[in-house]
Amino acid sequence: MTFIERLKERVGISASGLEKRKTVTFGDAAAVADGRFWSMMSVLTLAMAWYVGSALGWVNPIFWPSPASVWDQFISISGEGYRNFSLWEHVWASLYRILVGFSLGCLIGIPLGFAMGLSKVVRGCFDPIVEFFRPIPPLAFIPLVIIWSGIGERSKILLLFFAALWIMVIAARAGVGSVKLSKIHAAYSLGASKKQILWHVILPNSLPEIFTGMRVAMGVCWGTVVAAELVAAESGVGYMIMVASKFLSTDIVVLGVIIVGLIGYGIDILMRKLEAKLIPWKGKA
Amino acid sequence: MSELVVNNVSMIFDTPDGGTVEALRDLSFNLKQGELLSILGPSGCGKSTLLNIIAGFLAPTAGTVHMDSRELHGPGADRGMVFQQGALFEWLSVAENIGFGLTMQGRPKHEIRQTVNHLLETVGLRDFGNKAVYELSGGMQQRVALARCLANDPDIILMDEPLGALDALTREKMQGLVLKLWKETGKTIILITHSVEEALFLGEKLFVMAPRPGRIHKEYSLPFAEAGLTQDPREIRASTAFVEKREEILSMIWEMEEQIMGTAEV
């Protein structure tokens, strides 16, 4: 037994059952699915490298700060705040914009996508518009939204609404398209009305696609809000990073980046948990 | 007593390359309450088109379909459908699937529960009401589909290759269940199948259809379904009468296929 195998057994994450006896693992997705051991190792190694590297003075702290100074900044900013706002207020400012912009995008995008999936006229009218706006990065609209509504909350929310809208339209449209015709036919011959078919068949059937769209939209929104705050804002994690960089406070910049990464990761985990709970049939139909 | 009357139904449609297809030509037949009809034929003979016309999902280019004296336009709860697979609602439990039609019609909850429990019993899924449909095997899913259709108490049940995706053993079991339901409920049933054995076993009446144009090539009246209610199905399938009919129909269909494809190069 190799050292790694013994180590894995120690931590209780070695392959189990039939997986152990597989002779072909190259190209077998199930055989490579569980990489938790290696995840732990890679995170640990990175953390070690960072710690040791800065302790030995390999890089100038102006370019890359030590873990200790980032941690100190974290303690001090979460206590005293930064630029008139506490750390949590900065985080909340960014999250709030996302929640509002994303929700608006869903609120308009999902019904529009449904209408496009159900009506030839609506589809025909909106297809060119959706297909035109979809590939434009939302950040390209920053100058325009600033001209329209300044650097306050409204411009950010408008931008995020735009970012989420097209993704949700397309997800909802795809959701409607994924309904098997036999399900619709079955519902009709069971006596369901059009309205009932929309609510009890088409809507639940499209939930997996809509949820995938929501996950993508959330990711895009998070990236967009941070970038938008880098350009123009008065609060938010992106704003914090931008101001700190002007003072060469690399430790705060890195702290901001880590917070952005952790929250983005957290949102995705949350969405996936929610998905597993709400749509247990996904991928099993 | 309801009677289904199919009157001079034709179906012609255009193809993308500019041609036309005569999916059905001048088809007429009627089916009395409680009759069991199976329809067999090579692909392209229009059997699915016919079923979709009766179900009301397609409007024929000529001819009419009547239920008693009422002309049928569009789908309705009087004609239940059982599809091959994947027509169940995965977001609903087994019981909710079976009760779907009654729920949509706004029937009282206790009545729905009663009907669903009775049907779960009938199709042999007594303890499966709260299961999710995707947890069931293919055969069990088709039992749910049959029960869901019966819950609505339709005048006629249309089956579009309902057992086509099942393995041979499950398929035989399910054929027994279809016969049992036919006997117990007295419903009129039209069943489309690719399997000659199934068509013989599950058809009091059997239409062999031919393609180009789609039409009824030959009609049989068969004793096997009736016999299957009392005798061992395996014995019936092995009987000389059954085997002779099977060979006769098989060679008939082979001939049709050869006419379409040209002589097969083996």
C-alpha cells in the first residue's frame, strides 16, 4: 500500500466497495468523482506556501501581503470598519444589490421566457432582442447606467437586472422547450385546462432549467457587482478593494478578494443545496 | 354504452422537401363498448397518426371521429392515454400522479384518496403511493400510468406502445395486467404495438396496417385475449393456433417491409 493510500484510509476517505475493484478508472467519471482528499491537500499546500513564503520574505508585502497582515486587517475592519462602513455593511451592500437586481431579472425574465416558449408571436418578437443583448458583457453598460442614474444604488441594480435578465429568459425558454410532448398530451387527456397545464406541468417541468439559469445568473451578478463597484460606488466589497488599492494597502485588497471568492463559492453551494431539496427529480426523469 | 365510430378518415400532409405523405387513406371502423383492439404494422403505416387523431391531438384532413353521436374535436377526459414512458409527472408522488385528473377537475379530496387507494390496489402498487415515480422500475411506472388513466374513468383507453420499453419478462406480466384491467373495468381499449405476439395476445380484434398510403391491410378476430383471462398465457402462446397466426402475420409484415426497402441484402 502506498503512503497516500494509507493516509487516505487514516482520514477515512479511501474508495469504497466496487470502486476499489475497478481496473479501468481512466475515463470513468464515477471513479474520479470523489477527490475530497486531494482538495484538502491542495488547499493546505497553498496555505502553507503562502505562510512560509511570506515568513521567509520571498515577496515584497506591497505586492503580496502575509497571511498575518490580512488577518489583522480582517479583525480591524470588521471592528472599526473601512471608509465609513463596517466590513459587514460593505458585504451587505454588494449582496443587497445582487439580491434586488437578480430578483428583478427573475421576475421579468422567467415570465418572458415562458411567453417566448409558449407563443410563436412573442418568441418571434423577442428572439432578436434577446439574442442581441445576451452576448454583451453587462459591464459594457456601466458608462450608460452611470449617465442615466449616477453612481448610487440604482445604477448598480439596473446593471445587475440586465445581467440576470437575459440568462433567465433563455433558461425559462429552454425549460418550456424541455417538456416532453407526451406529458402535455397526457395532461390534456386527463382533462386539464391550458392554465392548469401551465401551472401543474410546464412550470414544474421547467424548474431544473430555471434553477440552472439562476445559478449561472447568480455567478454573473456577483462578478458584475464587484466589477461595477470597482468603477464607481460609495460602498461594497468592490469599492473597498478599489479604495485600498489607491493607498497601496495590498492586505485590504487581498482581504477583499478572498471575501469575494468565499461569498461567491458560498452562494453556489447554497444554490446547489436548494436545488437538491427543491428538485430531487433532476437528472432522474 | 359508448361506441367509437371512425368514418372515412384520411390524413395527408406536406413534407419539408415539397412532397406529400398520405399517412392514412379512407379509414373506417367502429368499436363497441368493451372491445379490445390492437393495431400492428411496420413503421410509417400511420398507426400512431390514427391514435393521435382519435385522441384529438391531430385533426384529420378528411373524415370524422364520433363517440356515440358526438363528433370529436380536440382531446378530452373521455379518452384516456397511456404512453410508452416518461409521461408521468416526476414532481408528483405516485398517488398524486394517479389522482392528477381528478384533482384538475376539482373533485373533493376524500373522493380522490378513495379512488387512488383503490387503483393502487388494482395495479399492485399498494404500498407505493408515497414513492416518487423516478424511484420505480419501468414496469411499475407503467402500472402508475395505467392507474392514472383509469382514475378518470374514461370511455376508451388509447395505448401508444405502452409496454415497448420494458424487458421481456416484465412485458409478459404487464400484458396479463392489461387483460385483467380490460376484464374488470369493461373499458374499450385500443393498443398500438410493434410486437406481433403482443398484438395477438392483447387483441380481440387486430388490424394489420400497411404503409403508403396508410390503411388497414387485414382484419382479424381473435380468441386469445378472451382465453388469456382464464388460461395460462404461456400455454396460449405455445398453442398451434397462436403460432400459426403469428407466422402468418410476421410474413405479411416482412413482405411489406421488403416492398418498402427493396429486397434486403443480408
